[in-house]
Amino acid sequence: MNSTVRAVLAEDEPVLARGLARSLRGLWPQLHLDSIVHDGRAAVEAALTHLPDLLLLDIRMPELSGLEAARHVVDDWPEGRALPLLVFITAFDRFAIEAFEAGAIDYVLKPVEPARLRTTVSRLQARMTEREGHTSRAIQSCHQLERHAGHAPLRHIQAAHGNSLHLVPIEAVRCLIADDKYVQVHTSERVWLIRTPMRELASRLSPDLFVQIHRGCIVRWNAIDRIERDDSGRLCVHLAGLAQALWVSRSHAHHFRAM
């Protein structure tokens, strides 16, 4: 691949950060580091400012851990833009499972050996090439989806259960939460799992009835019990009868300006 690839690197030890940056540039001349930061909160700010292709994170950092920073970035990432590829570089091996659950492409232990870093770069290059190859097809699919979906609002959601197909009335839906390859459809009685993409659902839900609070969550306005703001200024939505608190991403916080 010949096009420039943009990255943000977060490492709390400046000397290690500079050395890692030099090694990465030597192995991957097309890689451009938009920002090198030294704590988790700065990593989130840099990622959401530059919107890089890659995000390389240390695990143990001040302010926010690398895992926490990754979750904040995913929650606040702009709709319709591919998430950055994640690599965690750390001295601790015990966080590997959490890192891969967070969607990491690789998990590299310090001290980073040149051969190991070369393997990481090869993996990232392969994934970037694959992503570029899918981009044009994804755009075409999106246009086709928009043409065929139409503008008619959904009256019900089709949910399969065993050998049965159930029609869940929109009036019964309290929230929709992305769950890996599925979307959870929450009603007051149960949770249904469907495969319809969140993007398609969002395009056909009335904004008078529903509000999207981040890329993976849509809630019904009249199901909201209360909205709280934490010490960092982030908003959190609570639904009556749902124990799980739902965070509002910065890109959707404008829906709650009064807060």
C-alpha cells in the first residue's frame, strides 16, 4: 500500500515513545504519526481530533488506562467512519484478553523486539489493505441500502426465536444496543437479538420517538428515567427498569443541551 496511514501513539514514558515512533517510521515509511501523547485522556482527545487509521496504546497510563481510552474513543467515534485499528503495547500480559475483547489487532509486550514489531506492522498493513479493498464495496452497499430502505418509519421489528418469527411493535421497544454481530432489542418483557444493522434501524426510527446516544445505542425518549452528568462532564442515560447505565457520546450530547 502506498497511501499515507495516519496514527496516534500513546505511551507514558517519553523516551520509549520516541524510540517506538522511530522504529515504526523505519518499518513503515507511509505511516504518519499525527500525535504522540503520554496519558489516556490525551489519547482520547488526540484520537477524536485527528481521527487516525491506527491507535497504538500503552495499557498503564495516567488519567485513563489504554483500555478505558479505547472504550471512550469507540463510544465517541463519528458515525459512518471506520474505527481505528487498535494495538496495545504494554509490559503486562494479563490484560491481553480484555484487549482482544476491545477489538485489538495485536497485543505487544515490552520490551518490544524489532522482529515482533515487524510482525505487528505486517498485520496492520494487511488489515489496512483489506479495509481499502472493502471501502468502495461498502460505499456502494450503503447507497443501495439507502435506496431500498426508503423513508417509511418502522412499525415493528422482526425478531427470530427458534423456528418462530416474532413482530415486535415499535411501541414496545425501549432501547436498542449493539452487541457484537447482533443488536439487542429491549422491551419491558424481554430482550430480543436481531441481525439488522444499527445504521439501518436508525434511518427508519422516528426522531420524535427515539434518540441515538452513541454509535451503538438508541433509546426511546419516553423510556428515559433520568440523565446524569459525571465529574468529567460526560452524560449518562438511565432507563426505568434497566440496570445498565448508557453513556452518551460527545457527538450525540447536543440532544441534551439543557444539561
